[in-house]
Amino acid sequence: MQCKAAKPKEKKYKIFDGDGLYLEVLPSGGKYWRMKYRAGEKEKRIALGVYPTVSLSLARDLKSRAKTKLIIGIDPVQARQIERRSLIVTQKNTLMDLALEWHEKNAPAWDAKYAQTVRHRLEKYVFPFLGNIPVKEIKPVMILGCLQKIEVTAPDMARRIKQICSQVFKYAIVTGRMEIDPSYGLEVALRKYRKSNFASISVDELPKFIHDFINYEPYLNRQTFLAIKMMLLTFVRTSELINAKWTEIDFDRKIWIIPAERMKMRSPHLVPLSIQSIEILNELKELNPSREFIFPSIPRPWKPMSKGTILVALGRMGYRNRMTGHGFRSLALGVLKEKLGYSHETADRQLAHVPKNSTDRAYDRASFLPQRIEMMQKYADYIDELIT
């Protein structure tokens, strides 16, 4: 009743409740709860809120909490300052803040394209749902909800996003921004699926494929026909073929040197060129005499041909979902081992694969280049036999 009835005066005055708690009434009419206390040799006071928003009973409760801190040696004003700073830090440490900080620290050590891919995935799949939430407030069920939206159309991508998030949370843990990784174990709640390999015909189906390919030649753009044939003879990855430049071809040594930045394993790759491959390149040189790319885009010749060109052509030949550009790699591996008798190591090295075991990667640096030069010519001759 006293609090409610208190009227402003010319000067501020206090209504004491006891044990240091009082209501301060200002000339403006404002009423503020304060508490006096001693910390060491100094007398201090702490604000406990505005009346009537903070009632008398709540003010007494806040006073009791402050007194409890004093009993165990904690200054309540300092404790409040620490809590406020902690709140500010927490609000700044959103998942987006931490993810961008983590990305910025790691990007210099990554390939530029990979760094761009990671950031794009964060911006597309994570930030719209969880980006503005402080990392300390993120719960496993929140991340799971985000991942389940992704896995409806892209189950493999959901697992990739989970891995990225886990890396961000681990970074937050070691930098003192959170204590546990809320994404741990979430893979058990994601839908099970079987990851499929790139479609490819078998070695026994190769003669039929060659027959269909040669018969379909009149219906293909000449450059597209040569691109498929070049892929058949060199069995490089589709991206490595379509982005090939004339500067990478050493006609004297009959070697195609694919630079490290265009290789999956970020190491330069040598592709011995058979006589048949050189003939294709010479024809392409006549078709595209002044172009940077060996296989330029037809509507935009300053750019490489589309990655889907070969896949579309194979589909029109009747090999939709049965053969892909990448499928030529597994097909060639089978031919080299089953039909031509080459060792897995030699053939595998031509595919630019590296040993899976870390010890083998450290000590096995053999390139088998002389054997690969011979192998690539015999392989091209075998393809020619099938054609004729």
C-alpha cells in the first residue's frame, strides 16, 4: 500500500523495507527498487527493477538472491556485469557467426572451389533455418529437423551438411563458445539409403556399345562425337575432359598434362596419348583453331562445353541410366585387366587414383609411366578392333 500510494516530491526520497531493500521515489514519479550492501570496505547498491513492474514480493526475492551471492563471496553488481557481457557474447555467437568464422580460418588451406562449395551449402541449407540462433541454444532436435528437410530430396547431402555442422560445433567447443556437439549421433535418425555408383555398361557390353555409337555418328554434332570418343580412349573424368585446354597438350611427347587444380586429388596427372587420340586432337584443332578450350561450347565458344552434353548424347543413343561419362572409367579398368591383362596398379594409376592406405600413399610414388604409355596405345588399338 505504501509503494502504491507514494507520491513524487521535490526531491527524491526512500521508503525502506528492511535488510538493505528500499524503494526510491523520484521527482519525475518513477519508483525504483534498490538494495544497499557492503562489499569489502565499500558500501554499494544494486538496482532491482522498476515498480510496479517489479512487485514488492519479487523485489524481496531478488534481494534474497543477491544476499546469497554475498554470503559465498560474490559481488552481485559484478555478477550482473558478467552475466550481461556473457549475454552479449552469446547473442553474437550465432551459428552463422561461428560458421563464417570457422570458414574464414580454414578457407586459405582449402582449394578455392571447395571453400566456395562449403560456404554455398551453409548459406543454402543451414543459415535460413538455424543461422540466427546462438550456438548454446541449438538442440539436437533442431538440427535433425533441418537435416530431414534436406534428405527428402538429397539424402547424401543431408549427411554432408551434418558433417559440416559438426566441424563448426567442434570449433565452437575448442574456442569456448559451447560445451557439446549437438549434431553427434544424428545420422542414426536419418533415413537409410544405398549410395549408387555412376552407371556403366559391362566389359561384355562394350562391343554392342561401340556398334551403336558408330551407327549413331550421323545424328551427333561432330565435336560431341569426338568428345565421347576421346573419353572412351582416355577415360578421364568428364570435368577434366570438357575443361581441357590446348596449352595442356604436349604434341611432341604425346602427353596430356592435366594441372593439379583441375584434378580431384589436387595433383598433376599425365595422360599418355595414343595415335588415335592425337588424330582426334588434330581434327579438333581444325574445328576450333583459335579457341582456348579443346571442346568449346557451341553457343558460347569462349566457355567449355556443357557437362551434360555427353550424358544427353548417351541418352539419345539409348543408354539413359545405363552409361555415363564417368562410366567410361570403370569400363576401361575392366577392359585393361580382363582383356589386356594389365595389373590393377598400372591401370588404377592411369585413373589418377591414389592408394587408400596412408602408408601406401607415403611410400608408393611409382607413376608406371612407360607401362602406361604402352597400355594406352594397346587399349586404343583394342577399341579400333571393335570398331572395325
